[in-house]
Amino acid sequence: MRFTRHPFPAMAALALTACLTGHAQAESVHAAPGQVLAEYTRDAGAGANPARGSQLLARLEAGATSLELQLDAPIDHDKLERWFSSRCQATLQRSCSALEKADVAAWLIKEQNNSR
């Protein structure tokens, strides 16, 4: 299923996958969106907030090229981590926190579920 309802959710989902790169070296490079969210939430030590994720994603996507991502398929962690790294540095002038990544992941999963 291609996520076409909003242009920036795909980017965020891709970014979410990228964040797990450091933790996924011994694991598979690909994971389901729910697994990505669980990893970010665990690393953050707090619950994710989809509303915050939507707002952050809109900021990160501003002026960026939209990415295509299928949320019903495994997510490439390396690609997502590279996206988060470049967009957070360009937009926020810092790395995104695990909680920010969890928020974005939660919003993407919520949007995916709403589109079904």
C-alpha cells in the first residue's frame, strides 16, 4: 500500500527507520513500522505522541523532496536514519532525539491505520 494521503508521512516513516541504524547493527536492517516505533519509544524512555510527530514532520519536510515509502512493508533503517540525520540537522541544527523520532513514527502509524 502506497501512502499518498499526505506527502510528508512517507518521509517521516523513512526517517524513523533510519534512527534505528545504531541499534540494529546485530539485527536485521529492515523492520515493520511497529517495531521501529517500539525501538524509538524504548530508547526515549517515554511514550510517543502522534500530534507532536505530525508537527515535527511538517517542519522537517518543509522544502525537502518528498520520499516514497510503503508502510506495509519492512522499513530500511539505514535510509531512514540518513533522512532523520540530514533533515534534523538542516531544520533544527541538531540531531533529533529518540522521543522526536518515536513521535514521528507514532504519527505515521496512526495515519496508516486511518487510511485503511
